[in-house]
Amino acid sequence: MNSENHQHPALPAGWQAATPDIADVPRLCELRGALAVPWTGSRDVDADAVAAQVAGPVSWTRRQVVVRDGDGVVRAWASAHDRAAGRVVLGLDVDRTAPVPDELAAWCLGWGEAQGRELAAQRGVTSTQLDVGAYAGDDVQRGWLAAAGFAHARSWLQMSRPVRPEEAEPGVLPAPRPGVTVRPVATHDDGLPLAEDLQTVHRVLESAFEDHFNSYRESFGEFVVRLRSEPGHRWDHWWLARVADPDDPQDLGEPMGALVASALPSGASGKEGSYIEYLGADRRARGRGVATALLLAVVADAAARGRDRVGLEVDADSPTGAAALYEKWGWRTKYRTESWHRDIEL
């Protein structure tokens, strides 16, 4: 592990670091949108998500700082997300037009490292992984991360599929294979989900991702609280898939797949979309069409809600061939992102 402390410069004279405020949200959206447009083709940023991170439920597991220049203009925004024991996700948004962007980035990453060390100490662990994202092709961000001791760990495909209204109709999309059934998690009369089903979703996903890149265990409480805090979260966007012996009418099957989705804000069309946060199938059920059945359930659900797209992220290097499955059913890559990691010891 890399335990070296990288030195970072002081802020320019007259510049100040402070905790962001809800009044900063428009500027933070502007900053984030400017960084995204060369790679995504869009400046659109979910203002509700930014507000939730700054002053809403998402902020509860994050430490944040903004850097203001001598005129009080926010020139950088950094965050440290206490994701789980041994995992800290850092956010880095730096104004590339600022007078000293390299120094700003170095200062923010140094701040993030300090927060990561404190969070790890509070967790009672002796090491932690710092994880920062970058757009593929963004050599400026890559350079900042490399200079701070980070290394490129993985690439991700950001994919999207259009949804047609008729896909809400029975028989338009293929039915699940024999023995496979998909249903939303069960709910009480007031619409809140049954704890047993939520726990089953968590258990299935934890098992499904055990052999995936950089897998780590996240407690049920952390999992639910983190997802629930996002503005796009909806309890009726959780699904379970069961697999039974199709030749045995007495076999009720067992949970072998799970999917958690969320609502995307309105896009250029004025319509909302759906986003697949998690999709996992038990290794014993791979090849049985479980993932396909869950995917198509989300497409049909999105069509029924009048949405126009379903997005997802997939590991570009996944040995499971997930990207090929998504492409088969109409998903296409819009842009690529990267994860950069640095392991530190206390």
C-alpha cells in the first residue's frame, strides 16, 4: 500500500475554504456541468441531487469543502464520502478557468486524503482505499490524480437504452424463461416495503458481486440508507427474481436475482428516465436468463410510467460479458468513465 503523504500547496492569498451552503448549489451545478460537457455532450446536472449532497440526506455521510477566490466565487468543490469500512469516495470538481487549477486540485486531493485518514480512524481500520472518478480522455484530471499518487484501476461504460411506449404492453418484450419469475418487492398497505424483501435484495446482491472487481461488503443498514438518501430513489423500483424447477409445480423457487433502480430527472425530451443502480444474479443461476428478465422488467416498468430511457453503468472489463448482454437488448455506450484508486495506511 502507498502510505506516502503528498504535500499540497497553500491556497492563494485571499482565497478561503469553507463548507458549502445551499446557496452555492447553482454555482456547483455550473461547475460540474462545465466539466462534463466535453465528455457527455451535455451541461445538464441534476440540481436536486447536488442540493441533496450539499444540505440534504446525501450530505450525512459526506464531508465537503468549497474553495472561494478573493471575490467569493467558488472555484473548487471537494467531498469525501464515507462509503463503508475501508472505502472513501472522493469528489473533485475544479474550475479549469481558475488562475491556479493545478494547485487547487492538489489542495483538494490533499484535503481529501486527510478526511480519508480521519474516517478510517473513526471506523477503526488501519488502511483505506481512496476512490476518485474521471472521464475517460480527461488528461487534466488524470494528471492531477497521478501526481497525487492515484492509479487508474478500472473503466466503466455509461450506457442508455431508449424506451418505446408500446413496451409496456404484455407480449411486446420477451417473457422470462420457464421457472424464472420477477416481481417488485412486497409492500405493506401504506406502500412501504417489507423488510424481509429488502434484506433479501441486499443478500442476493452481496452474493452476486462477491467475485466482481474490488468487491467489498456493505452492511444492510449502510446499503439502504445510502440508496434511500438519493433524490431519485423509489421503493417501487426494487425487484426480486426467483428461479424454480419448471417441471415441478410444487417448487416455489428461491431468490436468485435482484435489481434496484431509481428515477432519472427529465431530459431533453421533457420525460423522466429510469436508472439501474444494481443488477445481480446468483452464480448458481447464471445462464438461466435471470438478468435478462430483470432488465426487461425495468424497461416495461419505465414504459408504463411514460419514461423514455433506461440508463446503467457497467464494468468495461467485466469477465461476465455484461456489456454484451446490454447491447443485445438495445443499450449503447454514451461515454466512458474511470476509477482511480490510492490505498493509504494510517
